[in-house]
Amino acid sequence: MQFLKLSFPNPLTPSNSPPSAHFLTSVLPWHQPIKPGYNSGSVPSLYTSSGKFSRPLISLGKRSCSVRVCCGMAEHDDSFYMRRCVELARTAIGCTSPNPLVGCVIVKDGKIVGEGFHPKAGQPHAEVFALRDAGDLAENATAYVSLEPCNHFGRTPPCTEALIKAKVRKVVVGMVDPNPLVASKGIDRLRAAGIEVTFGVEEALCKSLNEAFVHLMLTKKPLLALRYSISLNGQVSDHLGEGATDSGGYYSKLLQEYDAVILSSTSLSDKLSLPTSQEPGANQPLRIVVAGSSNATLDVPGVAAGVNSKLIIFTDKESGVESKGSLEGVETVILDKINMDAILDYCKRQGMCSVLLDFTGNAYDFEELVKESVEQNLLQKILVEVLPLWCEGNDRNARFPLDMAEVHKIKNLQPKVYNKSIILEGHL
């Protein structure tokens, strides 16, 4: 038996220090890291077409912030207000795709006078809601926004024009937008209007907020993550930890965060309940079932009636599953050969930013998909739940989804305790 030692930070030891310069250059894909508070010259080109996005697990939680005391009153710095922007943005997790999560705070005379976030694609952006909240107090105020304000007409008017019209004095931006329609154009427009602009404040946190959106902009493919459970003795398991599927549970929240989830054919043939997020008002992910020629007896009608979001079945020409595709809410996509690249391309055409491969059920459905995903650098993220169980046998022919060489490539492995389980999150 081969053992591999993985090192990761102590989850019980808080880290309040900002990301180091080494972190920004080695972890993030941009070849020119922005220095916090940068406010001179032109905006550099920050994005490359082949860059990979990787981030540590960052939680708002209880974080320290720089506070100045003036005349007996606490005065917060830019980082404090930017973290508030991120906190607001996270309110809309699972609702904005393919748009990014964005939060905005309006500050005047050291007080927050307006707040807003982007609630859903097609609705006004965070800046608009925050300016409405601030009203006339926005004049000569400072606007903090986690993502560069847009400067183009899409489904909504440009946010730069709203900020200019409100006569804000200064705009502090968390990160430059990787979308080619925006990238630095919003900052240039604000500066041309005489507004002072600072960007790169809490940049790593803002990038982590929208890692799937950033990845899509950089690579033109949705971010792909692999999730699986493992027992204390190393067996891959179909089990989830206590409370994981309940509202507030890690798995329930995970389903809310991803646009699509790839499932084994046993999710249907064994009449298992399809995964559903229990978060209030959550948009359910698109369910994708992989069904090869070995699944010709796939029983779709057994669960179709209980599906509350669209179900896509990817199959090959030799399978008999295509005859089931006329069911309401069920679509069948027939490929010459099932492969991950084709699945991700389909998801992109549907406007999706993120896909979760849930390694449960029949492992043979996923063996080639995982191998292909690693070889072609399609797999970006790993989520492992270590269960407090000892599995005596392996009754589903499950095999470890990654070989030891790939495990060595996992970066920024971060642990988080949830109930009796440990959740490990890392990036390739």
C-alpha cells in the first residue's frame, strides 16, 4: 500500500495576513499581478487565453480588518468595505450565472450610505441598486465594487454611466473584469470623466468569488470540479456525511453553486433520488446523466416525474436510450463517443459557467471521463469528503478517481470540518 503525505494549513489557526506577492504570482493566472491601491497610468493587460485559475478556499467568517481611530471614531479602510462587497455578492450565489457575482457599497464621510448586489442575470447590476439605496448621498461619495463596472450596453445599461451621473468622487474596484467586452474599459471611462479610480483591493478574494466566471472567460470552457467521498480506510463511497444534503449542508450548498451536475447512470436505473439543493430559493443544477452502451435498459420513466429541473442524457449510438428522449423534461444527446470535452461544450452553449462531476454510483461511467479530463487539463478543482466510516467492502467496483501522479499536482489543499466529516478542497 502506498501512502502519500499531503500538507495543508491548520484550519483552527486563523490567517489574517494578506496574500503574499509569491501567492499572487504562483497561484493566480495573471502574469502581471495588480498591487492593492494601484492608481496610476494605464490598466495593464491582466488576462491570457491559456491561463488557469486556482484559488484557496476563502471564507469571510471572522476576519480582521485595518481600522484607524480618528477623534474617537473608528474609520475602516478600503479592504473592509471591499469585503463587505463580497459578502453582499454572495447573497446571490446560484442565481446570477452566466453573469458574475458582484456587490457594491457606497461610503460617504466614513459611513455606508448605500448597498446593493446583482441578484439575477437580466436584472440591474450591483452599482445600480447601491446608488438607488444611497440616493442624493452618492454625490461626492466613494463607490466600492467587487468587479470592474461595465461600460457597454447589454441586457442592462452601462454601470459606468450610472456612477458618473450620480457624481461619485471615487470608485474602488476589487478586480478588473476578464470579459473582453469590459476588461479595463470601465476604469478608463470613469477616469475620463474625472473620477478617481483605485483597483486591486482584496483582489484575491474577489477573484475567488467568481472563479468559474473567470475560468470561462480565460479558457472558453466551464470550470469542471470532481467531488467524491472516501472512507477512513481509503474506500470510495456513495455515502454523504450527516446533514450534508440538508439546508445549510455542504452538499446542498455545493449543488446551489454549480450550473450542472454530472451523474452516473445508476442515478436513474437504481431509482436513486436525483440530487437537489435544499437552500431556500436555490436554482437547481441541470442534471446530466452519462449512459453508455452498457446502459441500454436505463429506466428513465421511473424518476422523470420527480425531476424539478431539466435532465440531459448523454449517450452513444450503440445505446438504446435515445428512444426514451421524448419524455417531458428529458433531453437525449447522442454522441459518436461520450467524452468530457463534448459535455463541457454543450454546457457552454447553454450559458453555464460551472459543472460538477459527482463520482457516485457506477464508477465505470466515469473512469474514462476523469482520465480524459486530467489528460486534457479540463479538470480544475477537487472536492473530497472524508467520512468517519470504515467500509469493509467495495460493492460498486469504485476505484480511486485519480492516480498518485495527479494527486501530487493538487495545489492549495484546504480542509474544512463539517459535522463529523472533513471536506478537502484543492485545485489542479
